[in-house]
Amino acid sequence: HLNFTQGSYNSLFGVSPSDPNHLIVGAVRAAYSVNGGSSWSALPNSHSDYHYIEFFPNSKNCLISNDGGVHRYTFNSNSRTYSNQSLNNGYNVTQFYCGTFYPEGDDVVAGSQDNGTWSGRNDNASFFKVYGGDGSYCEIDAAGERLYYSWQNGRLRRRTLSSNANKDLYNALSSALGTTDYWFINPFTINPNASEQIYYPSKRYIARSLDAGLTFEKLSNRIV
């Protein structure tokens, strides 16, 4: 039920004040036990990466925070299951890792922590979602035609803006650099004067594409 691979970033543990055998634990996902940990059930997922829990007094109901905000969890004693409800109600906060401007200067695209890559066009207050996951570095060519966007662990795609057609570039990239040794949020850049050139460093090497990501070549020897 749980994935603890990010325990240094997200983890929670709570015991109901009305029942010491009623436990909730969380990391990337969350789970609960009604028998002191002898068995576990998955908690309905409101958003990945769980951080904090607070039980109501003398209750098995609780408030839980995660990367998606604040949620109320209500326990059904008959079915011994939880239901959840978002309490964000206009609460709107996002951590952006990085972003860039469109050539026009006012429109933007940016990658956000655990909430995808988002773009705002024509000075519109509403943004549209480009892709999910942990939005990472993104670039737009000088003609405003190609949008390169990435997410966690080295993943990379290209969108042709006139047609909204997407092309996955990760297989070409990993053929040059391998499938490991990427930073969780991995930088890359394009040549502003020749935007079909992509430069992509990993923890060990630097790669370059000369054809807008269709192929990559390794530029460096092993760095570390």
C-alpha cells in the first residue's frame, strides 16, 4: 500500500485518540490499520506525498495534508473504510521549480513541484496543464513553435504548438545517457539561435541533440 522511497521528504504517522490500535501512516501514498498494524488497507488517495495528520478529539476522523493541499478523512465504522473530501476551497498555492517565457514576452510555461507543467497564454489568468508529474525544466524555441518540457528523473518531451502534437524524446536521450544517473529535477537548455540544438547534462555526462531531440549524442567523458 505504501512507497517509502521519499521518506526524507514526505512521511506521516498518526494514532487515533479514541483507539490506540487505529493507525494511519503515509509517504508517497497512505494506509491505515484498525488492528494495531497486523494488517493494512490503502487510504483513498487525495494526492501523492503525505506530510501531516491531525486527528479530531476522540475520533478516527482526521485532517491530512499532502502535496495537493488539505483533506478531511471520515471513517465509516460499519464498513471500516475512509472517505475523503478536499478542504482547499480556493486555497491555491504552487511551488514552481523553473519556467520560461514565450517569444511574445507575456506568455509563460513553468514546471511545478508534484503538480505538473502549466502554461499561460494571452495574459489569461487561467493556466492550462501541459503535462503531469513533477513539472521540471522547459524551453520554447525562438519561433514559438516547439515547446520542450520535462518531468522527474530525466523524462523529456516536445510539443509542436501549432498542432499540439507531442513527441517523447526520452528513448533517444536514454540511448545516449542511459536510464539512470539523472537528477530528480534535471536541467536542460536549447540554443536560442538554433533551437533544434538541445543540451542535456546528467550526473555523469552531457548530451546534445542537433535535430530537436530525435537523436542525442554524448559530448563528454564521464564527469564523476
